[in-house]
Amino acid sequence: MLAILKKEIQSFFTSPIGYLVIAIFLLTNGLFLWVFKSEFNVLDYGFADLSSFFFLAPWILLFLIPAVCMRSFSDEKKQGTLELLLTKPISHTNVVLGKYLGAFVLILIALLPTLIYVYTVYQLGNPIGNLDTGSTIGSYFGLLFLIAAYTSIGIFASILTDNQIVAFITAIAICFFFYYGFDAIADVSTSTFIEQLGMNYHFKSIGRGVIDTRDVLYFVSVTIFFLALTIVKVGNKSINKKKWVTLSVLLLGLFVVNIFSNSMFKRFDLTSDKRYTLSEASKQLVKDVSSPIIIDVFLEGKGFPSEFRRLKTETQQLLEEFTNTNQNINFAFINPIADEASRNINIQQLSERGLTPMQLSVQENGRTTQEVIFPWALASYNDQTVKIPLLKNNIGATNEEKVANSIQHLEYAFADGFKKLIHQKSKKVAVLKGNEQLDNRYIADFVKTIGQYYLTAPFTLDSVASNPQKTLDQLKDFDLIVSAKPTEAFTEEEKYVLDQYTMNGGKSLWLVDKVAMDKDSLYNESGVSFATVRDLNLTDFFFKYGVRINPVLVNDMYSAPIALAIGEGSEAQFQPVQWQYSPLASGNSEHPIGNNLNLVKFDFANQIDTLKNSVKKTILLKSSPLSKLIGVPKEISLESITQEPDRSTYNNGNQTLAVLLEGEFTSVYNNRVKPLQLANDKSTSVSTKMIVVADGDVIKNELRRSGPLELGFDAWTGRMYGNKEFLLNAINYLLDDNGLINIRSKEIAIAFMDPEKISTQKRKWQIVNIALPLVLLGVFGFAFNFIRKKKYAT
């Protein structure tokens, strides 16, 4: 067998055809990946990976491998040396394996120069070395398994005929059918089973860096079957009945083993961030779904920029992982504006459903045009449909940064959508009333949003005065209470009931203003209002739990604008002007509530101090380092907008605006005279949670004649802030919602290449990746023939 292997390699590299075949393979790869303007161009792609190469390689190998294998047996048969070879004291199996391994090694030699591509991406990474090595290694493993299967088909085609061209065409046809043919049939028949019979289905998984034993077994099975066919065919013009039975049994056995492997398999995600491994919470969520979930993804179209092609790819791969977990999850990518006749109607209908389109600059045939994209998906289950956002529009972020954030958010976005469809609401949220909290119209979008997940109801503390025990018992029926910007002081009796609710494990979200000041109060003739201390009688309440809201205003250079009339009389126009009393708070990226969160908009926020006690405290939101504190009472005037702020005074650093409290709380009334008697009074709570936000306007949505706007949307600037997402994350976390909130902690590192290096060194790396592989091939050929001549000359 080894002798035949050596003979195959020597005969290949002693012929100029062998070098020509490999040179064409390397040149084709080089031109498509580094020169030609296409979606495969690595330099235009912008991401530090070789996904373009691993997508293109199977198609190029579709021609290379048949070219290498076509002479294996056909040439022997044509020259009449096959019969002579079979008379040697070597089994047919060893003959076939020798030919097969010889061709396999030749393809590996042709593949080795492509490692230069890896080095190039490694050097162009931002920073250098920003390349997922594990994923790249896994993808090369995928290529090896694909090469093994292609080569076995090529060897089989070669045994069928003594004509090399016929063998070449036959091998291409069979390889094409196994790689893409089953996909085409599956598209027509909508059969997942047929799709799984094809190589493309299995290579897509293993080719991205995920080694799945089912995929490995598939490629091994295809390789074994075609090698078995070749072994049976060697030396026989026709296959007798006994051998047909043997082949049938082998095929059936391989088929059964592959079917059985679906119930017992192992996956090895070699990517550094385990991006292709679903979180346990996601798996449990969809594990028992018994009816189809149909997902329509609108990330489809021509000429998309590379970052949006990447978002589409990542979305598809994530949905494939969900499908692998449960076959009832079906998805399709749809271009809703492909048909010019229905384009405008579809855009209008999707927009009316809340699927906001996005304008993109598309490069096509050297021209730049504006195209519409819908970065959304619709998921349907049992006659219910939810919309799933695929793009996070972080303020000030580039398209690359938006896509990177969106990719990190994808699993949570789909898991969140599935949860809305699958699970019945069980947990209850009470929205406190009775202390002059925000009117319903100002929290309408918040209530509507959490109403998709939980049962909500208003709850008043008015009955505390007449029947405190009944009030507490009713309050205990709720898992969470929300107090949205109370403006009337709480009585001691009300505080005591709320305290005992906490002692019994109740969770709470407090949005509190310590300073009485509203932006609307500035829109008067004078444009002046006064900020004063607001006494809610909650200072000792929060102090005991470990926080203190201070009666100061946080003034921040990094802030949202306010709409101000500029100009005189009828020529006056409202324009957005920077307003330092509207801080834009950043989330804590190390906590699931604040991770990958857009900026949260505050209005006249207060500052929070954390105090030492046994309760764990986590800062969730904070202002920028360029902040200062302003005491009250304070006259606040719109005229201050026209004055340039003194940057040197903004030196108080980051200010805490929202805090999470977790652990066992001590009662506010521990060792104090109780204002009333309650049954089973507790001085220490069971483990519970509370979030305190030092601004009630965080939960407040804007109003227009048409009704409440979406929470976090600024109608004057068109910006979308992260208020709704922050509050939803906060409530999900407080209610331990199936662990889905922890999916947000999953970090997916998107590796980018350095655009400056690409700009200045593009020509250099194009030459390196086209010329150097050919030079290495030439050096190898020279050395091989030199050693061979020297060996036989002696």
C-alpha cells in the first residue's frame, strides 16, 4: 500500500499537469479571495476570519479533486497495467487504499499554501493576532473531511472508465450531487431528512469550527461506501449478486449507524467564545416544543455591505443551532422587496406592523445606491406571531459596531421571542398607585411591554389605613412591585407594609426622584423653574437597605438634547440643543442587565450613594466621567443652554444612577416601634432583590396626539435610547425569568481587521497571497525533482 502511495505521488509530481492543476487551484483561490470585487473578497469583508475561503473552497475542490483522481485507475486501465498490478501479492483493498491515500496526500499538499491566508488575516487583525484560531482549525478539519469524501468519489469515478476526461466529468457530477444536489431536492420537497443526506448540510456545521460526531460520521460513511464500491469494482467488469448484497448490507449498516448517531452524539465548539453553543436556558426553552415554530427572516437581498452579510450568516447559523435542538423550529430568509410590483405595499405593511426599515448604501457595478433593509424576523407559533429585532441601533455606533453588538444579542433576541410564544404568563407584577405615581398614559408602553411576559395589575396602598393585614396579604400575591415616580410621601404604615413585603421575599423596582423638577415646567413664558427637595419619607427606608438617594442633580457633559425654539416670532423653529440635565447613562457590561445595553436617558437625575451592610450592591447605570453635582434649591433656566458650559467644573467623575440590591435584607423597623401590628412580623428577609433608580422619568414615555410613543424614543431627534430594554432586563432579572437574562452575559467577540492597514498595505498582501503560494509550489517542484534525479542518477 505504501509503495502504491509513493508511486502515485511521484507520478503526479513528475508531470507538469500535476503542478498546473495545483497552480490553478491556488491562483483561483487567490484571485477570488484577495483581488476580485465580490462577496468572497477577504480584504473588503472587514472581519478577521476566513469564512469566505471555507465557503468557496468546496466549490473549487469540486474540480481540483476530480482532476487529481481522474488518472488513478483510468490511466492504469488504458495502458493495461491494472491487470498487472492486480497480479501482485497485494489485496484489492490495499491497492485502492494506496491510490486513495496517494490522492488524499496530494490534495493536502495543495492545501498547505493556503495557510498563508491565515497568516495574512492574523497580521491584518485589529489588533494583530485578532483571529479565532480554534474556529480556523476546526474549519480546516471540516475541509479535511470534505476532501476525504470527494477523493473517495474521485477514485470510484476513475475505476469506472479508461477515459480520464469521462472519469473527471463523472466525479464532478457525483461530487456536485452529493454537495448540492440533495439541497436542491430538499428545497423542492421541503424535507429536512433529504437535506441531511447532502455534504453541504454537514460541512456548514463542521466548516465553521464545530466538530459534531454526526457530521464526522457522515463524511466517514460516504468515504467508506465509495471506497467499498471501488474495491468491489477493481478487477471486475460487473458486480455479482453476492457483492451487491454485501454492498447493500454495508450501505444499510452505515445508514442505520448515522440515524442512531442523531440520538447519541457529541459536539465540540472550537470557537474561542463558544458562539455556536446555545446556552442551557435557550435549549430548555425550545426543548419540548411540539408544534412548528415558523420564522421568517427578512435579512435577504443583493449587494448588502459585508457587515450585514455577516449578520445574516450569524443569524442563519444561530437558527440552525436552534433547529438542531428541536426539529420543529423552521426558518426561511425572505426578501420582502424583491418584487418591484409589490415593493411599496410590502414596505408599508411591514412598517405598520412595527418592523422599521433601514436605509443602506449598496455598492453594485461601481455605483452607490440607497437600498431598504428590514433587520427583523417574525416568529409564529399556534396562531401567535411576535417580531424579533435583529439589529441594535446603539447611539453613535458605526455599522460595524452595530452589527457586532447585534450578533452578541442574537441568541437573547430569539430566545426572548420564543418565550413570548411558548410559555404562559405566570408571574404577577403590581404597578403601585396611590402616592401620585406617574399617570397610566406615561407608563403605557412600559406596561404594554412587560405585559407580553407577565400578568400586570395596578395596586393601591390606600387600604393600609383600614386593613393593613389584608393589604399585605394581597400584595404578597404579586412577585414584583413597581413604583414609578411617586410624588406624594409614604406614610409609616405604608412603608411598614412594603417593608414586610420585602421581608417575605417580594421583589421591587423603585424609580424615585429626590428632587422636584420636571422638564415640562420649563416650557413657560419665562423659561425658568425651581428645583427643590422632594420629601417622600423614604430616606430611612432605602438607608436601611443600603442606599441613599441624595437631593442633588447630576449635570453631565455627555447628555441628550432638549427641543428648544430658535429664532424670532413666526420664524422660530424647534431644534435639538444639548441639555446637561439629561445624562446619558451607560450600563454595567459585566452584569446581564447592563451588558450590550444602549445608552439610557435620564431627566434631572439624582445621585445614589451605597452604604455598608450585608446586602450585595451592584451599580447598574452611571453617568459619564464628565459630570458634576448641583445642589438644590436651584433656579434652572432654558437660557443656560445658550451659555458654553465650563468643562473644568465637570470634575466629579462617574455618578451612580441605578443600583441593584441582592441578599437578605434587615427590616427598616427592626428594633423600632412598629406603626401597626401585622401577623408573622419578620426582622430579616429571605433572599430577595431590589433595584433603585434615581429618576422617575426613566420609565416615562412621550405623548403625541396619536397616543403614547415607544418608551425610550425621542420624537425630536428620532433617537432610540435604551430605557425600555434596561427596564425589561431589570424586571427579567428580578423575577429570575428562566435564566434567559443570563444569555445577555454571553460574550461573542467579533474580530475585525485593521482598515488602515488594509488601505496602506492592500497591494502587498494581494501579491503575497497570490504569488507566494505559487512560489512555494515552484520551490517544492524544483526540490522534488532535484532529489529524484539525484537519487536515480546514483
